[in-house]
Amino acid sequence: MDDMATQVLPDVETRPEGTDTTGNDEPTMFHYVKKNKIAESAVLGNLVVALCGETFPVTKSPKPGSPVCPDCKKIYESLRPGGDD
């Protein structure tokens, strides 16, 4: 069983998850998804929808330095809270 590390992002309900797998089952890119959907997808196999619109089941957790989808990253950075609204 893999030791799955959880990476929590501050203030935003998303985190990167893998898709676009290579031949060795390692994702080539990670996408940001709503974190409340991650466990559900990992356990039940449900698809998650990334910020960029990509849909896939959660199968891998990102490691530090993993490549992140540029579209997801741009959207994520635009969602960061700027005030106490």
C-alpha cells in the first residue's frame, strides 16, 4: 500500500491531483480539484473535475516539485482570497 501524503493548500478548497498518466503509471501533470471530492473519488472511483475542466478519477497524490497544469495554476492563483468578504 502506498504511503499517500496529503498536501493541504491554504484558504482555497483545491489541491493538485494527477492525470495524463505515462506508460509507467506516473502522472505527467497534476490538476487542482476541490479537496472535498478527493477522498470520495479515491474511495469510490468517482470522477473529479479540475479547475481547467479536465475530468478523471483520483489515483495519485502529488509530490513536491510535480508539474502542475498551467491552466489550473492560473485559475487557482486568480481564486486566492484578497480580503475578508
